[in-house]
Amino acid sequence: MAGFREHSGCRWNFGLVGMILVMVMVKFTSAVPIPAPDLPDNCNSEERCCMPRPYRGKPVRQFEYDPTLPVRFRRAAHLIDEEYIAKLERGVKLQRELPDTDPRSWTNQMNLHCLYCDNGLYYPNQTWPLEVHNGWLFLPWHRMFMYFNERILAKLLDDDTFALPFWNWDNQTPEEPHANILPYFYARNKTSSLWNKNRNNCSEPPLTIDLNTEGGCTTKTPEELRIQNNRLIYTQIVTGAPTSNLFFGMPYSYGDAGATGAGTFEDNPHGTVHFWLGDPNPEKPAGPFDDMGNFGVAARDPAFYGHHVNIDRIWTIWKTLPGAQRKEPTHPDFLDAQFTFYDENADLVIVNVSQTLNRTLLRYEYEEMPAAWTTNGELAGQENNVTLCNPATAAETTAMIGAADYFSPDTVFFKDPITFRVARPAVRNSTGVEVLEFSGVDFAEPSMQVHWRSYLFYPTAVTGTSAACPEFAGAYNYVAHPGMAIFKGRNRKWRVALDSKLVALGKQNLSDIVVTLAQFGPTIQPVQFAKVEITYDTS
Ligand code: C2O
């Protein structure tokens, strides 16, 4: 295809027989799981982020659980002591000292993350690069990226009990030490291996994290941020993600034109933590929001690891929330998808997604911490006792619906918020979760950020409107991938769960809903949607 650079490499790990098998499967079945890429040789030869060549390790092997490993106990970063910090610091220093020829080095691990998401990994004869964001591969891939990072540090430290700490930003407890600030050891000393220079000045400790950030600094008080953060996580992860596809993201199989839509959790708070920590200064070599707000270089910041261990931990909490559908996808294209990583000995290993799902066999645990977001920052049972930002009588609601036009695909969503009306199906599907589905999400510049929020029955919501309002229904956060110049023509979806929100708003019996979208952040892009409709998610 015109405009795409040549990509190299024709060797797959499972060889010619495997390739023929895949071709036969592509022809005769609707979908095939993503196969293990051949690292380093499937790297687009002219792109950045390739792994050291030639590969010098043992022949690639299938990952096996190691029952002899001690169970590693991952602690909250704000609670670890100086001895633990010194150990982490030493491990990262040793990792930074590994030579460029070693795929375990700090830079190569940053590049490995980049390779998997930023237009670097091409299977032979495929037009689209592999992408581990924006779809259901996101959580399992990052779990194993953390797993191997932890194992590499353990090896360098010669301590198999070593565990990565988690940055507990979802814990809004006001008592000190604060969990919802950047753990101070990432920022206290420029000579520390845990320090990173490309960051937002307003993310320095002791400033409270803004999970609804517009990039850069905020004028909200710590108390406002605590309330907002709990409610935002509640909307994204509790009411917004009652099914596996809503939480994990949309199905993504071999041959698809890129990943097909992020889960609510990946968009926000995962994406906004990246955005909050990145430097908003647009003069950085790779654009604004380096390092964390740019997937190509995000893993250069040691805080990336603290962040992603917490992402992994929240996945484990999500599974314990009420609701029968809070489980991992069971489709074979999910379970049998494969990744290739370098293990602690720099040997290549293939991991199936099904192998990432058993944490007991992976042998690590999490320290238990308060998570008030699971009940909206309120006492259990009081989740919906939050005042509406736009209280409307029945007559005002009817007028609001009457004043909104139905969505038109010609709408260009740009600097001004847009409001439209969506009809609900006359007959409800009682087994599925009602979802507002935007298909064919398209915007001008995929190498830049784009962010928006959605509100229900709140047409006056504007850019700065808080995610603490019960009308806030979900946020879209596309983190920049400067290498990812390919986005157009994708069937990417964005989805918002409606059931619990409509109940909380007292509007579950209306035949139409009113939706308002508002973009925010320094890069506002023209956005279009091919279709907006209500569907039922039974995943
Ligand atoms: Cu691969 Cu938080 O990113």
C-alpha cells in the first residue's frame, strides 16, 4: 500500500508449516488468533524500536510456569522502606548499564514496548502493524511485560523474591503518606536510576494526581481531586465496564486492520496517568507529553513500571466486583493469541494469553489497599447518592430531548462540544448490557493525542466540566503514537455502558437519550464517527 514503508523478515517462529496452517485458517475461518511475532526479525527494517540483531539466545521456546519460584509480594510504592527503594534503584541501575546488544537493557525494553504498539512489528504479508493497545491484548501483554521486567531485575539483583512495587494512584485516602501522588523516590534525586527528566512539572510530589487531566497543571484542590478521581474510576471501571469486552477492549484477531477499540480502563485512567505525567512542552523531539504521554518512549520513565503494575492490580480487583460478566474473554482468538518476550536470561519465549490469566501459577500477589472507588467514593450502598450537575424536571428532560437532533455521520466533532439524541431499541435485550456504540472512529492525526468526555442528559457540559458529575458517562483517551501514521479506514469502536448510569440518573425508562461529547487537552482534532447506535453487549 502506498505510503507504507517496506517491512522486512519472513521467518516465523513456527516456520513454514505454521505459516501454511495460518494461511489455510485465514481462508476458511473468520478469524485467527494473533501469532507470536518473530523477534527481532519482524521489526520493520526502517523503523525505530527494533530489538538487537542478530538474536544470540537459545532457540525460542514456549513459556512454562516455574513452580520453584518464590511467590513475589508486590507492595504499594508509597509504603516501601528505604531498603526496598535502594534495591529497586540498584536493579534499575544495573539494567541501565546493560549493553545495547542486550535485549534486556533499559533502552531495549523501552523499545520493546514501542515495537509492540508503534508501527514497528509487521507479520509477513500483513498490511497493518501489530498493536497491543486499543484492544483486548492490552491487559495480558502488559502483565507479561511487567512479569519479565520483574524477572530481569530479580536476576540482576540475584534475588528471586524481588517484586515490583505498584503506584497506588487509585487510592485517594487523605492520610499521609499519600498514595495518589507520584511516589517520591521517582522524583527526589536527579542522580537516581529512578529519576526521569521528561515529565510534567505539575506531576512532582506532593501534587495530587488528576485522573481527569487536561495535560499540564490543574487548579483543582486536593480535596476536589480526591472526589473526582474516585468517581471517575467508578464510572470507568465499575459502571462503565460490567462485561469483558467493555473492560478488556474489543476483539482483535490476526488479519484485522489494527486493534479495534480500547476497553474503558485502557482509555481512562490508564491513558490519563500517561497524559498527566508527560511533559506538555511541545518542543520535545518526539512531540508533546514525552515520555509517558507517548507510547514510543513511555517505558523510558521508571514510573511506567509502577503505573503498569497498578494497572495489573486493578485488573485483579475488577474481577472481584459484583456482576456475573466480570471475567476474562473466553474466545479462542483471545486465549490463543501469542506474544514473544525476552526472559531474564535474554532468551526468547512465547507466551499464550491463556497463560497470563493464572496469577497463582505466575506466582505473585498484591498488598491489599483501600479502593473507595469501588463504591464511587461513598459508603457501600450509597453509590448513587451524588447530586446531579444538571437536575431536570420531567418537562425539562422532554424539552432537552426535543431540542437535540439525531446523530448524523456528517457531524464533525471539533472545538465545540456536540449534543445529539440516540433512540433506544423498543425491545430491550434483557441478557445483554445496553451500550452506546460509536463505530468508525476517525480523526485527522493519529500521531497526536485526542481526548474527549461524554455526558448523558447534560447538553451544557463543556470542556472543563468535571468527571465528578453523575452525568459523566465515559472518557476517550488516545495516547500519541508518533510512529502510528496509520489509522484511517479502521473500524475502530468506542463504547459507553448505559445501564447503571441511566439508573443513577433516574432516566432508565426514556425512549431516547441525549449525549454530549466535549474534547479537551491542547490537541483538539476534527473527529468523525461513521455510526452511533445502541447495542447490547453479551460478552
Ligand atoms: Cu503500553 Cu500504559 O502503555
